[in-house]
Amino acid sequence: MRWEEVQERFPNEWVVLEATKAYSSEGNRYIEEVVFVDRFDDSTLAMRRYNELHKQDPHREYCFFHTSRRALVARERYVGLRGPR
């Protein structure tokens, strides 16, 4: 599903999605296609659902956004391990 379809079906809502087609460029993640997972009126509930899904399967690319956003672009976060100093 494309972002425009999600926006049409769920206007002014928080949605939890799984990215199925995405790419990275210059520190941003551009999400082109998604699978709809859930919707919420409250961002806190959407974040909780995202966290639950991420814990269940951390290898899948879940995200949550408000449908008022123009495009599905997120800043990439790098989580690394610190080595001995």
C-alpha cells in the first residue's frame, strides 16, 4: 500500500505500519510501500503498539506516523555497541 492510500483511508489518525519497500539516503529512510497494521487517535497508544510489535519481531521494519505528514521519511537512528575504552 502506498502512503497516499493510507492517508485516504485513515485521515487525521496515527497509524502503525510495516515498511515493505524502503531505501536509505543521506541519513533518512524513505518508505515507499507499507502494510497497514493498526490505527489510533493518540500518539502514545500508537507508540506502545509499535514497541510491542518491535519486541515480538525486531527484524521487521515497523514505524508509526500521523497521516497528516506529507511523505513517509524518517531520520535513521544508529544504535551501536560501545567497545572497551
